[in-house]
Amino acid sequence: ACLDLLRSHCVGRFAYVARAGVPDVVPVNYVLDGGDVLIRSGPGPKLQAAERGDRVAFEVDDVDLAGRCGWSVVVHGTATRLSATDEAHLIVDAAPWAVGPRSHVIRVHPRRITGRRLD
């Protein structure tokens, strides 16, 4: 059910540890490749976290403010930077809304996926 909810959206929040050990959370476009989350990125701290193979989190939610209900899915896993060869074999690709070059792909391989409904 959590993977179905993840597939229903294209914007989530990527949580990672940036420079100097400071946690950061940023909105990103994403797509699922099987159960893995793929994110396009330019150079910078997100990509550096993936190059280090850091443990990260990824979150997607949908909230109905008027109805006071919604859901949230959190993916805890390991981030890696895909090689050019691996990128060339991708069937799906995340199309970023942000301007600027996003020529690298970060893969978040889940170790744990949890979901919560707010009713």
C-alpha cells in the first residue's frame, strides 16, 4: 500500500546530512524504480551524501486540511549515486521542476518503509 501511495505522487522531501553534519530536508521530484526512489540532482550536498552512501530518509504526504485527514509514507534507506552506465539502462526518470542542470541520479534503496493514515 505504501508503494502505491508513493507512485501516486511526484514530489517528496529528501532528508540527508549536509556539510558539517547539519541535517537538511529539501523538496524534490522523484520516480519509483521498482521499490527504489530515484531523484535527479546537480552537484552539491545531496549528491555528496549519495556519493558517501549515507543513510537518508524520503517522505511523501497528502493532506486534506478541510477534512483533517491524509497520509504520510517515509522511506528509510541508503543513498547512492548511479553510474552513467546504470543511468543509461533506466526505464523511468524523474523530471525535476527546479531549473538548472540535474545531470546525476540519486537512488534511495529502502531498508524500511512505513506509512500512516490520518483519519
